[in-house]
Amino acid sequence: MSKPLSEAGAVAKGTVIYRSCSLLFKLKSEYGKDMIELLLDRDPNIEITEAVVVAAAKNKYGKNMIELLLDRDPNIEITEVVGVAAAGMV
């Protein structure tokens, strides 16, 4: 069983990967904006990777998820892969 975020990995890089993967799983699981916002508020060091943005775009609340991520980091790059994922949800 996975450890909670507060107990995740002692190595900094491993912790960042764990946190990013945890967010990715939650986005793919179709959690709502409030749940993802709570997760980001509890752990602001979660890395927002391209895979996370793609998962957000594919979420049934994709528009809201992308807005949430962009509010957190306006410098997130919207790549072609992200655009294709978002277009698939229209």
C-alpha cells in the first residue's frame, strides 16, 4: 500500500516523482477540481509535468483542471500533446 504524501520517500527527487504520480493518478481517476485543488494546497511542491497537464486535459472536468493548473503556474507549457488531449475531450 502507498504511503500518504506526508510520509512519501525520504529522497527529495523520489518524493517529487511520487507526488507528481499521485496527482496524475487522481486526475486520471476523474476527481473534481475541489479535490485536486485541496491536494495542491496541501503540497505546493508537486511538480506539474506534461503528463499531469495531459491527464488534466483528459479529465471530464478538463477545462476547470487546466485553469486550476495555470492559476498555480502561468508558465505551464501547453504543448501539442496537451492540445490533442484537450481536443479529444470536446
